[in-house]
Amino acid sequence: MADPRPDPGLPRLAAGRSAVVYDLGDGRVLRRRNDGPVPEHEVVGMRHAAAAAYPVPRVHAVDGPDLVLDRIDGTDMLTLLGRRPWLAIGFARTLADLHVRLREIAPPDDLRADGPPVSLVHGDLHPGNVLVTADGPVVIDWENACGGPADFDVATTWLLMFVSEPDDVPAAIRPFVGLVKATMRSTFLRRVGRPSRETVDRVCARRLADPNFRPVEIERVRRFRERHGAGGVAPVSP
């Protein structure tokens, strides 16, 4: 259940559907969830990734819905792509390298699993969850962390690149969105390799159960599964 707490009286840095982020003023932030305690698997995943020298905000404290993290000064890849679409190839390579590094990390024994727990899985490793900073990329939002097949994150990101439509795209680049997405997908897959059809099926089933997906997105997931899943036909271009 939710744990309602009074406003901490701190400067707000961001507010989303599930949480509000406050500046603690000492190089850390307080992220307060709106819908209950911080999931244990999120904290376990982040701490395990940090211990393996993966670029993730450090967890300082957890208390019910409150999570205290390092403050990361940067802008997410998705926002930057909206401003500078010519960065697509470089960002796709960086994103792919983050995937390769993550799948080489074995999950901890106390982390929940979604399929064979071969690798640490972020569960939502797309451009919107990668902050570009002066010190390099940092991966945020580990709410879907788990153990799973080594290609689980790749399948999820490939699917999201196919399904999603960026919000608030500047009018000047709207005609190029399709080209940017296709460039990102092809560059990303060449670097990481295609996931297995069985993993694509697993990822698609998970997304079809997501209540936040709109009908048009659900239809795209079904089409993607037909084309690239275990029950689909021969692969087509990404």
C-alpha cells in the first residue's frame, strides 16, 4: 500500500506518474514513489550493477517509498535525439555497448527471475533510460530489474524501438522520425546480435500484459511478435 508522507519541502527536480524527485542539495536526490514502497528487486539490481562497476546511480538509503540516490546531471538520449537526430548512430552504438556490458553480469541469487537467470536484466534499457553526462552514460530506472536470459534486454529494447512513438517531437524533425528509429534499430542490432525467437515471445507476452500500453501499441506488439517471435515467419528487416 501507499505510504503517504508530507512534502519534504525540497526543490523538485522531476515529477512523473510513479514518483517525484527532490534535490537534497548535497549531491544526492530523494525519489519518492507515489504508489507504495520501493520494490526490493529495484534496489538489489542497482546495487549489484554498481558493485560490478556498471554505470548506475549509487543507492544511499531506502525507507518505504523513499530512495536516496546520487544526483546525476545529464539529459536522456531520447530527449537529445529529439534535438539532434544526427546523433542516432552514435547513441545506438553506446546503447548497444551498455547492453553487452550488462549481459556479462551474472544476477545475484536473491534477485527475482524471469526465465533462465543467466544475466542481470534491466528490463527497460531504452534511450529514455540512459542519461548522457560529462562522465559518460548512466542507466536509470531499474524498476523492472530481474535475472533472465542474456538476450532479454536486447529483445525488450528492439521491441520498444519498434512500438514506441516519441512524445513532443519538434515539428521540424517529425518527417525524419521513421528514419531515425530505423537507423537506431539496425545499428543497435548489428552490434548486439538478434535475440532468440523464444525470448522475443517472452518479452512480447510481458508487454501485452502491461496496462499502460495503448491499443495502437498493443497491436504493434502483436505484429512484432508475429514477425520475430517463435511462432512467426522468416525474419524481416529490423
